[in-house]
Amino acid sequence: MISAGDTIHNPITGERLVFRKTSRETGGQAVVIETFVQPNGFVAAAHVHPSQEERFEILRGSVGFKVGRKKLVAGPGQRLTVPAGTPHKFWNAGDDEAHFVCEVRPALQFESLIETMFSLAADGKTNRKGMPNPLRLAVIANAHFDTVQLPFPPALVQKLGLAVGAPLGRVLGYGATYVPSGTPLAATV
């Protein structure tokens, strides 16, 4: 379980997150994360938070964003809010490490999703874009459907696909969360 001060790293996407406020500390109202993105680093995929707003405040470096159909680059002192239901992605748009604060409201299962995806990447269980195999992804996406979806196809079509893929993934032993190698099972309770 994520606590304030915890740091996680995704070696595939080049992201390092330091949790400043967690769901537990905000009563589920928000997650606040200090984010560091290495040069050429990126979020694993364009995505949509169906009922969460995401706020970014750039502290250092240049961060590229695609929000809906618009592309922009934000620098130190700039703020950007991505409304719930809006497709978006980000990447380091400069030559130096980018540093920003990200706030997700409400928290929902954001921490669990991020911890799972980053742990899979750290254990070499994702592709070069930071995504796990399709059946493992189906199990994770089905469990976190209120937190994150793909921008395309429509949510109903995604849900239908997950209704087939998630059970197959569970049969293969994939879970909605991932316990990193070397982590005792009791640590996930």
C-alpha cells in the first residue's frame, strides 16, 4: 500500500513518482504526486480518466501534452488541468529531466493502478512502451475501469472486450494488482 513519501520508478517509461498525499491521507479526495520524467520519458499510453480531473504544475523542464486533439508544451510555472473524460498523454519535451506535481481528484484506485503498472515494468513484464501483455492488461483494465480507459474504442466496446479478455487472463493466473518479485505476500494486504 502506497504511503506519503514512497517513491516508485518505471524504468521503461523513465518516470519516477514521489507520493506527497495519498488517498488514505485525503479521505479519497485526491492523490498528489511529485513526478520526475527523464529525457525521452513518457506516460505509457494515451488514456482517459472517466471521472477524475488531473492537474499538472510544471516545476522544471519542458513537458509535452496532448489533451484531446491539442498538443502543447508547458514549462516552469505553468499549470494545466485535464477535465474528467478527456483523452491525454504527456512526455518529456526537453533535454533535461522534467519535474512536475500531478494531482488526481478524486483518488479512486489510481495508486493501485500506478503501483501495479510500475512494478510490472520494473520486473520486465511490459513491452517497450510500458504495457503488459494483452490478457494481463485486460485483467488490470477491467478492475480499474472507473480509474482509466483508453481513448478509443468507445468505453462500451472496451468493456465488452474486457468481459472476454479478463476471465482468460485470470485463468492464466494474472491478477488485478501485481506483487513485485521479492515482495512478501503479506505486504499487499
